[in-house]
Amino acid sequence: MTRSDTNAVEVRGLVKHYGDTKALDGVDLDVREGTVLGVLGPNGAGKTTLVRCLSTLIVPDAGTATVAGYDVVRQPRQLRRTIGLTGQYASVDEKLSGWENLYMIGRLLDLSRKDARRRADGMLERFSLTDAAKRPVMTYSGGMRRRLDLAASMIGSPAVLYLDEPTTGLDPRTRNEVWDEVQRMVAEGVTVLLTTQYMEEAEQLAHELTVIDRGRVIAGGGVDELKARVGGRTLRVRPVDPGQLPAMARALDDSGLAGVAGATVVPDEGQVYVPILSDEQLTAVVGMLAARGFGLAHIDTHLPSLDEVFLAITGEKTSSSVTDTIPEEVAA
């Protein structure tokens, strides 16, 4: 599916205070229709506060935001009919069955009884929950509850879906199932704003990334773009003769090639690492080594991992499961 250049979400100068704490401090971001924007940030960065503002659960103190053409402050009722939300914790009623939860949500969204039943049946089948449809949710596994939560957020066929750390605590198999479903939603035209601290999840799902820290956007762009900004590429060269590693590193350091310096020998890998900034430098390095008689067994380039990018930008460690550190009732 061809992605649109039209923005489904536009945020300008969004501000939210909790007492003396500025959870959002002038956030700007855009999410194009039919894409996934990954929002990354350390604990307390403001990710959940951003989602709550955009889903009309709380009112921002300043700035503007439109979602699917509706202003989040002036048109909240209309907006709620066009969005879905899956939070960090399952929001379904444990005493009801899976089917009853979905049917109830459909009716709350003003679907007719017939349409609510049809949507509930369809969502249960889509999320592989049909066999458990009549069971109380309290008997569901964690992965089943998360899938039911996603199904509930899709009952109203939302144009924009917010996923706030949707796979926290899930096993790898269930996480992959959730990823597959998110990708299917996007292929059908749904726009997704995803907050996560799983770097693999961001790389797997997001078309673009926004990094928030202390309530401000501090970086943004595509995954490869952010990697290039932080550390550029590393050229990895393996000579045919491992004994030539030191000589190859000296040749690179003494080459005089513009921007090429700091070659590093990695004996365990039998390679020399060379930081490069452009394809022209790569060509020049390979040409120089060949001209000096080094036999090359293998060459490739490596971008820093998204974990390394996150650490470089925020100075924070990543974790596999995170809750913002502002008090729960005002979580950011």
C-alpha cells in the first residue's frame, strides 16, 4: 500500500504540567497517514502523557494537536470515534467473557446490536480468540489479554491507533503475533503512534522515530537516518591473510584519505574497523587497500544499533519493560 503524504496527526508546541513537573515541554510531531511513528524515550520522558493528550484523556495546558482532522481540545467527542487506544495494561473487564467485552465496546460506540455482534465475532477470529470467546477474561493468559485489548481498540475501525508499550511483558512468540497484527492494520490504512522501549520493536514496526526526553523532542527521522546521525557507518574489512591486520590498519591511518582515520584492529573477528561518512570514502578505502596489495576476503558496512543510538541521544540505558516515573495518576 502506498503511504500518504498527508498527516493523520499534527502536534505543535504541546505543553502539559503536573505541579512543578513539566511532562510535555513544547512537543512537535507529525504522523503520516498509513504509517507507524515510533516514540522512544527514557523513564518519565513524557510518552504516556503525550498519548493521553492525543486520546483526549487529559487536556494539554498549551499548544495544538489535530488527529484525523479533529482538534483534541475543541472536538473531543468527534475525535474519540476515530481513534483506538491500547495502553500499557489491559483495560478489559475480567469478569466478562472476551465476546461480552467486545460486544459491550461496540454498543458503547453506538454500533447496532447486529453490527456489534458481527464486529465482536470478527475481531475474536482475527486475533485467534474464538475458542476462548465465552470464557471469563480472568482465565486468559497475559498474551490472550493483550490480544483482546488490541481487538477492543479495533472494534470501532479506528483511523488512528495509539499503542502505548503494547508488548511489555509478553513472551517472544506473542510479541511477534502482536507485531504481525500491527503490520496488517497499517497495510489496511490505519495510522499508528507507538510508544516503546523495545529497540527491536521500533526497528520492526516504525517507519519513522521520534525521541522524547524530559518532555521535549530531541531527535527524529528514519531508523537509518538516526543511526547515521549518531555514529555514521563503520567499514569492516577482512584480509585474506589475518597476519596483515596490523599492516592494513597502519596503511589506513597513513593513507591521507580525507576523513579516514582511527582504524581499529579486531583480532577475534580478523577484521579492521574504519569509520566512514560516505560512499566515496568507502570506495577510496577499498581502492587504496587493493592498490597496496592487500587481498580482501570480505568487506561490509555496519550502522550502530538502535540501542546505541538511544544511549547516544539520551544518555540513558534501555530496558525491556518501562513505566514512566511521574506518579501513576499523572503518568508521563
